[in-house]
Amino acid sequence: MTLATPLVDIGVNFHSKQLTGLAPELIARAKDANVGAILATGTSVESSQSELALAHQHPGYLYSTAGVHPHSADGWNDTALELLFTLLEDPACVAVGETGLDYNRNFSTPANQRRAFGAQLELAADTGKPLFLHCRDAFDDFFAMMRDAVAGGARGVVHCFTGSEDEAEAFVELGLDIGVTGWVTDLARGQTLREAVKSTPLDRLHLETDAPYLGPKNAKKRRPYNEPANLIWIARAIAELHGVDELVVAQACTRNSERLFGFSNQGLHL
């Protein structure tokens, strides 16, 4: 099942153990499923480097982000900042992140998370690139830091959003976009997200698999891992929630991703 408008998957963790060595076949199946571009997510200096190297192997189709995830914030230092800055000078590296705050399990201390996040907000300001954002059980601190950053010109997407309708509305009013994963297809656990997506304007939504995680529950056949070829099922769930055709969702979300990440400026014609 494909659509006339190519889709954009804004979040794939090619560096994850589940996807190691699978990039060529994942990309081939994604193209067959009419996925027109993929954003490979960097969550550490090392994975940011490997994702950019992979993007160079698939120019005009694969792009990358560069950042340090809040789980790894205890290791943040000036060397990491310098290395990320160098990666972001590459046109194929189109966003700062994954960065943000995660107080759910506190793999890094909240103080170190805020320190690393603040530095990466400054990095986005210095490079002029958008933010690929993570917020889990940390809304108040995250929102306060983003409010100041947006006032300074920052823009970005809260990826893999799983929060409430009120939180989504607050982010949208602030000027941020919302990334929607297969969690929206989970009728048992995803009801809060489904309500949030239903009330979020289509011109502020992006599609993402967050592969290999969060496989869509509405997919007829699935492998043991999630992959970009499954993106259509997320678009279908959003279409059902908004009461529109899947093509309308595809067109809106693809335009949003082009706008935020500058894919059209890269010569990509989706």
C-alpha cells in the first residue's frame, strides 16, 4: 500500500543493535513503500558520526541529526560540543539532537541533563539548525528551557511525542512541531496520544517510526523490529483520527518535514 505523495520518516535509529547491518535492505524496502526521505537519529557523538557517514552513502535520500540524548548527559563535555559542531557543519546533518530531558528513569542526573540540553540549545542557535527534541516526564523544565530558546529563534520538533493534549497544545502554541510514532496505533496504551493527535493541526505534525522501536499495531505483517517501510500505517492512524484521507496526511506531514529540515533546499524533490 503506497500513496502518491512520498512520506518522510524523521526518526530512525540505524545505529541500534537491532538494525546493525540492515541499512541497505531497510532503505530498499522504504523506497518500495514510497518513503522519499529518512532522517537518521544521532543520540551520542559516536552514533551521530555513524549516522552522518551512512547519510553520505545515500545522498539526497538519507539525512542525519547530531546530538547527545539525555540518557547520556552525564558524559557531556566540551569535546562533545566541539565534535557535534563539526558534524553540524555538514549539509547532510540537518538537525541538533536527539536532545532534551528524560526524568522517567534518570539514567543521567537531571542537573546534567539540563546542562547538556542547554548547551545543545545554544548549539542550535549557533548553527541555525532545527532541534530534534526528547521530553519524557519532564514537561515543566523542558518547556521553560524551550520557551527561552524559542524566544531566541529556535525551532524544532518534539519527537516521539507521548504526552497529553494540553502538552501538545502548549508545544504547538510555543511554535514547536509534534512527531508521531506507532504509539498512536496502540489502542490499549496510546489513548492519551490519540486524543492529543486528534486536536493537533495537521500542519504541525511529522511522521516517524523511531525504528526499531514502537512498531505500528495496525500493520498487517511486521518483522521483529520496526522499520521505515511501516510509516504508512502511522499516516493511516492519523488520517482516521482527523477524519481525512491518508493522502491529505501524507501531503501535510511531508510539507512540514521539508519546511523544518530544509529538505527542499538540499535539492530533494518529494
